[in-house]
Amino acid sequence: MLEAETLLKECSGYLKPDDLARLQSAYQFSELAHHGQFRNSGEPYVSHPVAVAGILAGLHLDAQALTAALLHDVMEDTAVTKAQITDTFGKSVAELVDGVSKLDKIEFESAEKAQAENFRKMLLAMARDVRVILIKLADRLHNMRTLDAVPAHKRRRIARETIEIYAPIANRLGLNNIYQELEDLSFKYLYPDRARVLSKAVTAARGNRREVVGKVLANIEKRLADNGVVAQVQGREKHLHSIYNKMREKHLSFGQVLDVFGFRIIVKDVHACYIALGVLHGL
Ligand code: MN
């Protein structure tokens, strides 16, 4: 219940009271349907759909999508039917839940045979409403976050499927944070030793690099402002798996990966973009 309250609070920032009431009843519906079921972690099952909805609330998805997220496993795992969901929450929500359930099925039947690229295309084609894919990605993200609780022999398969199928989809949809977290979590389960060593190296290098990043950032901002360019400047750190990939593909040592930090400058149009580029070259 606490988690549900946190979810509603988060949504109250951008959803209407009517929508919040509907979410509240979807939560109760889901809790009742999953009653007596538990996650591998021992928590009541409903904590999972609530967490999935929470991830999507972070992306400010609409009320229908969040309602469907709360209900996304009821058709798979309980006696609830699509007709019941239609009656209680409307056709759109029922279609979303049905869409997610169908994706789960093709995963089960053909994940082994399908080549990753074909499989991704199939997933995207099957989910005519992009919200279905978003719910599926949030579902996978929460399952990856809680993978420790899953029996060891299943972890590798789930991690491989995540890095081959779901992370690239998140990347293609521009969901950068989800993409990076999916990749890094998969990396950790696929290659625990490499991930540990690399993570240590990054932490050690970070100490002195952080300062440099701050300085560079301040410099870029000042120069852009001096030249009248209105811009948003962000510094970012390359995520673990992308450092690993670069080392592997280009046969580099960690110390040779020079673009661990990157900067993103967002301006309002192409003209400003070229001016910003010129300013940077001048730095
Ligand atoms: Mn699920």
C-alpha cells in the first residue's frame, strides 16, 4: 500500500483527480487479482506492477498507460479476462493489457529461434500502440532490477535477452536512461567479473575527472553565453557497458578510452548549432 501511495503522489503532479481515482481502483483491482501470489523476493506480487507503473510515471505517461501497467500481469497470471478489464476500465486499457500479454507469449514461444534483429522488429510490429512497448520495457527494467531474487540458472538467459532485444529497443526509442540501465544490469549478470573490475576502474578514475568535467562544463557555458548562444549544456558519463564495448571493439585498455565523459549542447535551431560548434572549436 505504501508503494501505491508513493505512485499516486508522483502522478498527482501531472494527472487529474479523476485519473488518480481510476489508478487507485486499478491498484485495488490488481492487488485483489494477485492476492496470494508472491515475487521471488518474497514480496506480495502487486509490488511489481506498482513499480512498473512508477517507472512509467517517471516518464509522465498518460493515465490509461499507467492503469494498464498496474494490470499488465493479471491476464497472464490470474483468472481475470480481457472482457472484465474492458467492463471495469474501458476498451483502451484492455487493449494495452492484452498487447503486453501477447508480447509475453511470443517471447515464450520464439525467443530461442529468432535472431535478435528480427525479433525486435516483430515485437515493434505487434505492438501497434507504442505504449505497449513502453510498458514492456518498464516491466523488463523492474525485473532486471530485482534479478538477484531469481534462481541463478535463469538469470543469464534473462540478461542475454535483455541486452539483445530490449535494450536496443529502448535505445531506438530515445529512452536513454532506461537503455543504459538495462545494458549495465545485463552486463553485470552476463560478465560479473568484467563488470566489477571495470566499475572499480571507473570509480578510481572518476575522482580526478569529476573536477575536470565541472571546469569544462563551466567553460563551455561561459563561452556560449559570451557569444550570445542560448543553450542547455549537459555533461554525461559513458555507461559501463558502452565503455566495455569500446574497449573490446577497438582493443583499448581502460586508460585509452578517452571519451568516458561527454557533453551535450542543446540549442534551438541549426543556425545556433553551427555557431556553438564554432565557439567550441575556438575553445
Ligand atoms: Mn510483469
